Amino acid sequence: MKRFALVFTLFLSLYSVFEASAQKDPKAKAVLDGMSQKYQSMKGFTASFDYTYSDQAGTSDRQSGDISVKGNQYRLKLPDQEIFNDGKTVWTFIETPTYKEVTINDVSQMEGELTPTNIYKMYEKGFNYKLLADKSYQGKQANVVELDAESSSAPFQRVKLMIDKNTKDLLGWEMFDGQGGFFTYAFKNLKPDPSLPDSNFVFDPKKHAGVEIIDLR
């Protein structure tokens, strides 16, 4: 579960301009810029998603959840975990039949991680990119852009983004960590929603009686 939070909390940097070169394919950049601009103009959105993980040792995991995003704020809900981020503070709430706990961090402590608010600008820093052949994805024609990490020590060495050719929506992505780990994410039912209240992204302990609070700030 911690791995999932890290991966989603590693989701940073899809809104600026690069000089075109052999390593930064201008056709891929045009697709990435279009996607980034689409999500910036949206202001806020909600969606459901499917997540899978597998590795060479045969370990695997599959989950579904819901997400809401507004600017640099997000809320990620999984069956037994929920992450709140109001742009300043991150609350990771875990609830099982036997206990409840919330871990609190400053956003600055999570810097460099992939989060739902920065997957759309991830290409801007630390990656080369190229446009691959189009493919059918979730019944839609998608551009496929491959990102390759410039550093061998990057947490994720390769990322593939599937982007709707017509709407510029990010439909899903695949990530390889360089150690045999393979992650996939697929968005479903994405809906623009600029009216999400700021309170949606703040954890309220009063609503969770008996929760253990672990403050790491």
C-alpha cells in the first residue's frame, strides 16, 4: 500500500517549453503540451481509476479507486487508504477493521514524488520523450508517448502515456521502475468539476473518532 502511495505521490513537472532535439521529439512534445494545457484549463476534475502492479518475483496487486483534483490539491481514495493534499499538507489516512491512523506530512517532504496533480507536467524535467505508434486504448484511438529518464537513479526509468487523440485526455499510463516493477493506471469517467470545495482536500479528524495521529512535520 505504501508503494501505491509513493507511485501516485511520485505523479510532478507537464506545463513548460523544451528545445526540440533528437532526444526530445517535437511531435511528442506537441502531444504532451496539448494534454498539459487541457488539464490546466480544466481547473478541477473527478475520475475513477484502475491500478495494477506486478514484478519479476510474481508479486501482483490490483485496486480501483476515485480521485478528485483542483489546482495543486488532490484527494485519492482507495479501499482502505485515503490521501488528502490541500497544497500545503498531506494526510495519509488508513482504516482497517481493527485500527485507524493518519500520517501528516508537509508537501515539501513529498517533493520529487509523482502525484495526481503533476502527472500532466512530468515530461518537463528529467525525461527524454518520443512518439510511438498510435494504439487503441479503452476503445479510443490514442497517441502513445514514451518518456525515458535522463538519470539512471530516477525512481521510474520508463513511462508510457496513452493520450486520447481527439480530446487530449490522459487515458492511462504504464511505468517501469528499472528493478522489474511494472505499474499501470487507467482513468475512467473523468469529469471536469471546477466547483470542488477546498474542504474536500483536508482531513478532518472529528469525522474519524479514535484515529491515531502521527504528525511527521
